[in-house]
Amino acid sequence: MHLSIPHSTPTPEALAHAEHERTRVQRDDLRDLLKAVRDALDIPPGNRRPALLDSRALLVLGTLNDVLNDRACLGIAWETEIIRQKVREDGGGHA
């Protein structure tokens, strides 16, 4: 016995709402990514600043390249969390 799952045809309003939500999520994800990039590169002066800045710049550059070239396979939010995790591991922004 073959059961079929009923499929409803989305209304134009439902499609417009879905597109609006997708755009909002992407905008929010990009905003979060930019905040993480800012926080990663905002390193106060100190002995560790040059090394941290170099390391984080490479991380940020790689992340931005992945996002811009559609290689962020797990999504922008995941890429953002990787940056935040690295900043936490480094001890925040404090040198």
C-alpha cells in the first residue's frame, strides 16, 4: 500500500512571508558575523597584540572567503561561532 503525503500549494502570501523570513535570518546572521569579526580584531595594545591580531586576521580572512564563496557549508551562524570560540580560547580581546 502506497501512502501519499498531501502537499498543499503555498499561497503567494506564504511564499512572500517565507522569503521575508529567509532574508531576515540571513541579515541577522551577517550582522552577527560582522560583530564577531569586529570583536576578534578589536585587541587592546599589549605584548600579545601582534600575535593575536595576526592569528585572528587569518581566521577572519578564511571565514569571510568561505562565506563570500558559498563554502560556509554549515552556515554563517556556525562560522560566526567558530570566530567567537577562538576569541574565548585566546582569553577575549585582552592582550
